[in-house]
Amino acid sequence: MVAANSLVVLHFDAAWDGYAAQVRAQLERVIPRLRGEVAFGYVDVDESADFASEVHVANVPSVAYFRDGVAVAVVIGVKQDIEANVRRVQRGQVPDSSNTVSRG
């Protein structure tokens, strides 16, 4: 269960995508610092294609940011600072990336 006013970060990847490992490594460094503030998860787009489509994830790797259960942004690719983007979303701002698809 996720609390109201909560932030959830989902990493959309696939076993066949070599770049996904780079994003996963960044997440593994960030998760301990943000534990308790943010819920993190992984979504395999091959196993959850309908959900990926619903969130408008068309490329992997992608990181989706959800506030109160609503996707507010999806950042595509490996060149992103996940921790900085979490802080931006917490302040109600759009994540910083040339590959951001704003949802909110």
C-alpha cells in the first residue's frame, strides 16, 4: 500500500535490453538514499505490455514517475539523473531530460 501524496518510480525494462542494466544500477544506488520517501519497482515490458502501453511507455529503458497513482512523467533512456528527477517531481516539477514525456 502506498500513502496519499506518495511518489512511485517504476523502471520499465526488458531482459533483452542491454541498456536497462545501466538504469537498474543507478536505481540500486538511489534506492537506499530515498527509502521511506519513494516506492520503487521494476516492470518487464514483455510481461506487462498492457500496463506499459497504458502508461505510454513505448521505449526501454524508461523510468515513470507516479504521484498519487497517476503517471506524471516518463523519462526515456539511460542519460538521466533519477535522484534529481525524484526531487523535481516531489516539488511538482517535470523531470529534467530531453527525453521526458510529461503527463501532468
